[in-house]
Amino acid sequence: IKQEALSRLEACESLADLQELRVLYLGKKGPIQDLMKSMKDLPKEERPAFGQQVNALKQALAAAIDDKRTVLEEKEINERLQQEKIDITLEGRKPNLGNIHPLTLVQKEIEDLFIGLGYSVEEGPEVELDFYNFERANIPKDHPARDMQDTFYIDVERLLRTHTTAIQMRVLEKDSPRTPIKVICPGKVYRRDDDDATHSHQFTQVEGLVVGENIRLSDLKGTLEFVARRMFGEKRVIRFRPSYFQFTEPSVEVDVSCHMCGGKGCPTCKGTGWIEILGAGMVHPNVLRMAGYDPEKVSGFAFGIGAERVAMLKYGIDDIRHFYTNDIRFLKTFTRFE
Ligand code: PHE
């Protein structure tokens, strides 16, 4: 038995063969087990010697099988290693990292500027009450000024805010009659508009409001000039042109000297040397009064920046729809602006 088993063991080529052999010889139906069973047919005095011999055989076979297993295992590992060559010079797969959206970059940049000037950032609901979006902003029901901002109404009382002036009206009401108020109000706003390269039914505003004693138009101008310089370059100057907003009086349209040509005239500024960047004005006495302030004692200024417009000017983007169609190739170009 031993000779036969050992020679078969020699011929074993794989771990599977080995396992088969093990069951064949050492298993319950194998020859060794048969020998054990046949012991009872022997005379009593021969049994111990016979038993010892069988046991020795069993152990010898088991040991031989174990040795062979070690050899075979090593062989299989070596074969696997041969097959699975790993090319460590191959480049790794780069994970796709996200980056900050250009509008978020601009919004944060403006916020940071104003935080540096002591403003706090306030947010509000995008589904807003007519009351804060219009009435408190001195735009009563049925007033033609409402046509200036084509509105998505939800029902008679609620709408999608058309400007973040609505946040400012909430702040005024909440803090009244405390002064000074210095807040910056960023957020999405909505207007019924046919989308094209310069119009979007949803866009982003960053509006600001300051209320206190002796706040004057020159304070507004100084503040906006500081901001324009930080955003578009230290050589920029700004100018005011008269405008009209229901919630400010006087109201102004603010232009910044063109950052592309320095004011000489180029395609970006359509040859004028100036670029319109925002609307602003002194808070209307009615707005202050409705919120519980005495317009004889306090005054304030407000301004509204369009984040898309600033981003388009700063980064030379020619179509507002790029911000919303989320073409990954467009978004990726802003990694370096972080
Ligand atoms: N709310 C105005 C708009 O959406 C912008 C603005 C804000 C103008 C504050 C004046 C003062 O067009």
C-alpha cells in the first residue's frame, strides 16, 4: 500500500489531485481504514503490533501528503505570479475631482469682500411672500412697477422671489429699529424671461443693505468703488447714472470702467469704455417707515449685483446658459480660479 500510495503521490500535479488522493487513502473507505477494521479478526496478541504498524503507515502517508501539499502550493503560487505580471510603470487612474462652480466662486468672493467690511451674510426663502418681495419694497399691488419684474406666481400670496431685496425687507423688519444694519443677501432669483445668451429665468443676485445714521450717497459710491476695484482691478473707476427703482430714491445705475481696455473702448464694453454692473440707490423713506424706522433719523443705501454678469465679465464667458447646462468641460475650466 505504502509503495503504491507514494508513487501515486509522486505523480500528483495539482492540489485538487492531492485532495483526491488523500480521500482515497486516508478516507473512511480507504485501505487504511479497511486494515483497522480487519484488526478484530486477528488473534488478540497480534493486535497491538498490527495496530502500531497501521498507525505508522497512516502517519507516514499523512506526512508525505502534507509535504507534497507544501511543494504544490508553492508551485501554484509561482505559476500565478508568472501569469499575473503587474506593470508597475502603468499610470494610475486619476479620480475625477469636483471643483467649485464659477457662480459660487463669484458669490463667495463678493461675500468675503463685504465680510471684510463688517457686513454679515443673510439668506431667505426662494418661495417668497408677495409682501416681502413687493409690498415692503414699496411696490404696491397693481402698481405698474411690478411689470419691471415678470414674476412666477404660485398663488395670490406666494411667488418665486424676483430679487433678493426680499431678504433685505425681512432683515429690516426683524432688526427694526436697531442700527446699524450691514448685510449682504445672496441667492437665486427668478423672472419670467425667454432664455438666451444674456437672459435666464433663474439667476443669482448678491444684494447689500446698509442702514444707520448719516448714511449718504457718497458712502454708497465709496463702497462700490472699493468692491469694483477688488473685483476688476485697482485701476478701475465707477460712475453713477440716474435710474429708477421703486425701493430706492435716488436710484442709480453703476458702471465700472472697462477692465479689458482700461476705458479706451473695446468689444467687451461695446466701445464705450464703461460696463454696467449693478443697480443701487438710497433706501426709499417709505421702505424705512414700513419696517418701523424713522426716515428723519436714519438713512441707508442698497445695491444689487448680478453674479452671472460679474462672472461673465471676469472670466470672459459669452453665454449665461453655460452656468446652468453643466457641461463638465466648461465647469472644469474653473479649477484654477479656486
Ligand atoms: N433689486 C434690484 C433688481 O433686482 C436691484 C437693486 C437692489 C437696485 C438694491 C437698487 C437697490 O434689479
